[in-house]
Amino acid sequence: MPYKILQATIEYKNGQLIRVSVLTDFTSSQSTPLSDVRAHVATNKPAGPYKVILPDQQISNDLLQQVAATGMETADRDKIFPKWKSKLKA
């Protein structure tokens, strides 16, 4: 089942991919819309069992889905995606 990705940020340093962040809606169909929105991050540095990206990895929907599924969840959701809720309700 594909994840409902709302936004993504892609970061490069010196021309190499270093970080992919995705904002994903995990809200069930019986709940209030956007009531379970989480941010997941994958970097080019190994971090336990979480998704690791390669510097030359191609950006694709498949990669974003992988980050949503196996990236590290972060509490920095509102810092990475400022004003996300107002942007999505507009």
C-alpha cells in the first residue's frame, strides 16, 4: 500500500544527496483528516535499521515511499515543514 506523501524536502551538499525528508499522512479513514501526520528522514549516514540514501541515488516516488516506510521518524516535523498544515488546507 503506498503511503500518502504530502511534501518532501531534498538536500544536497557539494552536489551529493545527503538527506531526504518526507511528510506523510498516516491518518486512518475513520479519523479527522491530517490528524496523524509524521515526518521521516533518511540521510547518507547509517543510523541503525533506518533507511540510508546513497549520494548518487536518484530521486523518485519509490525513494520517497521507502523513506516514509523505513526512514527515522523525527520530532522536527514543524521545523522541516513549516506551516505545512495551513498550506495543505488552503
